[in-house]
Amino acid sequence: MRRTRTSRWGAVFSIVLALVLATTAGCSSAEQQSTLKQAQQKGQLSVGSDTTYAPMEYVKDSTVTGFDVDIMNAIGDRLGIKCIVMPTAWEGIIAALQTGKFDALISSITITPEREKEVAFTIPYYRADMGILFNKTLHSIQGPADLAGLNVGVQVGTTGDQAASMIDGVKKLSKYPDIQLAIADLELGRIDAVVNDYPVCAFYAQNNTNLAVIRTAKIADLDLTQYYGIAVRTSDTDLKKALDNALTTIAADGVYDTIYARWFGGKPVFRPGDSIPSTQ
């Protein structure tokens, strides 16, 4: 009887152990599954974006729209998945990607050596110079040097923030969590100018007759030409490759040009897959 009872409990233990191992193996397999595979299974990719950056990404009539949003939708079409662009604050956007809140980021993110230490970028999909936005009824600004003695607004943690900090003689550098707040203060006369990516400055200048924008490629002999990339976690090499391929495809088949013309008019001077000067 003792042998029978022992044998019976041994059999039960073996079954339980097998179930536990099977469950653990299943969990391990799910954990190891790549972000791309998971997105393909779910049929969607979550993409974080600071949607206060018109015309690149912003909210209109409760809908997220913009150039970057159209680019992600075109990529989703090529990958056979739906890209869900989700609003998030600029400050902490990379940390949100790293902790798994999003699968990727598209938010007019300039590719820089510092950011490349934290995330992996796709091939560049957009080239932008720096812009200076100002009230033309109050100031006549021809270049960065004319900002000396003025109160200049920037979005904190951006390349505009870095560029403005290098301009000699700026009276005050006012930093904002998003660019809409900076431009609102410019319109109210609380600051004298805004330094930010040119396409964003141009968008607001088109919608306010008192505002003017100039394009600048250099400040303090530093080349300010920027290239935007879609950011993914450094471990997501297959997702980066898929995004790169999709970007190259929409550049080759004319979809990129169509999206560009919708938001900016004309033809782009840079497309995904184009070579970048060695000085960049």
C-alpha cells in the first residue's frame, strides 16, 4: 500500500511539474518574441508622439494628424499592420519607449549621437533646417545674431534649445514643455522670438499674419541641418529593418512625395534612402 500511494503521488507530481514547465516555456517564448512579431500577431504597432508639433504631429478635431502620422500610416500599409500614434509628452518620450509603453516613436526626433546611445533610429525620413519665428511688427530679424538682447523661447530638450543656447547675447532663454506654449507666448508678446525646427515655424507663420520666419542652417559655425528618424529600442533590430524597408519602399513608389506635397507643397529635397553628406 505504501508503494502504491507513493507511486500515485509521484505520478501527480510529475503531471503538475510537466504543466508548470509547459506554462513556463510558453511564457518564456512569449517574452522572447520580438516586438515586430508581436505587432504582426496583434495587427498593430503602438507609436508614441508629442502631438503638439504641427504640421508634423498634432491634434485636430480630436484626431491625431500630421506629416509624421501619414508617414506611419503608409509604413503600416506596407507592413500589413495598423500603426496607432499615441500622444505623449516630449519630456520623457525616450524613457517611455525604453520601458515598453510604446513599440516605436515618431515625433520629429532629430538623430543625434547622444540619442543613438539610448535608442536605435531608422534611416532618416526627413531633413530640416532650424527656423527663427518672430513678430515682424516688433522686430526685424535677419539672422541669429539679431537675437542678442532678446527673450527667446524654445522647447526644452530639443535641438532648438541647444541651438539657441549657443547664440551670443541672448537676454533670456525661456524653456517650454511643448512648442505650442512657446508660440502662444510669442503671439502674446511675452517673448520676442522662438527658435525651433523650420517646418514648424513656417506652419505657424502661415497662420498668423504678424509672424515671420527665417531659415538658418548655421549658428556659431555649427551646421544645424537635422535629419529625423523613427526610434525603436536597440534590441528591436528586426523592427528597425522592417521600418527601414518600408521607408525605402514609400520613397521609391511615390507615396512619400504625395505625403510631402500634401503638407509642404512642391517636391522634397530629401527622401528616405538618400545619402547624407559626410559632415552630418
